[in-house]
Amino acid sequence: MASPKKKLQGLVAATITPMTENGFSLLLNLVPLSDSLFGTVNGTTGEGLSLSVSERRQVAEEWVTQGRNKLDQVVIHVGALSLKESQELAQHAAEIGADGIAVIAPFFLKPWNKDVLINFLKEVAASAPALPFYYYHIPALTGVKIRAEELLDGIQDKIPTFQGLKFSDTDLLDFGQCVDQNHQRQFSLLFGVDEQLLSGLVMGATGAVGR
């Protein structure tokens, strides 16, 4: 089973993707990096789903390179509508030395139940079998209403590399049930709704990923 060198917890930076007036830029050296920080790359804040696969690969490479010896972990978001693209990005993340991968649910032809969603996630995770795997739960954007608590039930039986999730939803009952059922599993349960962060921490979030 893949395991992170350090548990993903505390405040996790959702990294930006620098843009110029002419579009995409790789001037990541302009972005200050702090020591002892975790970073997620190509997620919502980084506008990863608005970039091409080639651009996402370049951004991931730059953050991994520049984060070395500065960031404790760099987790690459590899979610896409295409399973093959997600797998390609997952493989690439492993090749460049990322510390983990994260995936959202496909949001055009949506998975209609837990098993279908887990099968998609399983195929992506298998493309980077040495990397910790995280699920990015953000139903307001994906339209996938499968409860996170339901998804977590037995997920490591299907995805041995699963290490936790980013919970970006306002359903605190669902989040509380995630916490309650996972005390023994030591998953990283990262809260992603800034306006409810204090509530999430009180309920047992192990950390937070801001927008």
C-alpha cells in the first residue's frame, strides 16, 4: 500500500497557475514558497481543468521541481472527463516525483452510484500505484451527489492507495459521518469550504485546503 512520507494535514496551499495577458505562463519562480508546507497543484484554484493536458504536465513539473526541499509534499490533481487523460496525468505525476494524486468525479456523463464512481477512481489510482490517492469531493461543481460518507465505506478494499479526501461541500452531516466512521483508519480528512472551516475543524477535520 502506498503511504505518504508525512500525513497530509494542517493548512494545505491550493496553488495558483500564473497567467500573463497572453495566457499560460511558467513563471512559477515568481510565486513565493514556504518551508514545511503542503501544496495541491492543478486543482480548482490552479484552474487545472481549463488547461490542456500538455499545460497541466508542465505546471506539475514546475511545482514539483521548485517545491523540492521547500514543500513537504506536492499533490497533483489529475482529474479529467476522460479516463485516459486522468491515467496519463497520474502516470506523469508518478514519473516526475509527485507525492500524491487527487481526482474529482467526472462531471459530464456522471457516475450514477458509488460503485461506478469507485471504478473510475480505481482505474486512475492504478496508473500510479506507488502514490497516495485522494478524492476531491466537490458536488457543487461536479453535480455528483454521491455522499462522501458512502464513498469512504470500504474504499480501501477497492483502492489500496486511498489516503483521504478533500471535502468541499456544505453538508456538515455528511462530513461528520466521514469523521465518525474513520477514526481507526487515519485518513486525511481535509476541509475545503473556507466559510465553514471552523465548524469543520471542530468536527474533526485533519486539515484544510483553501480555494
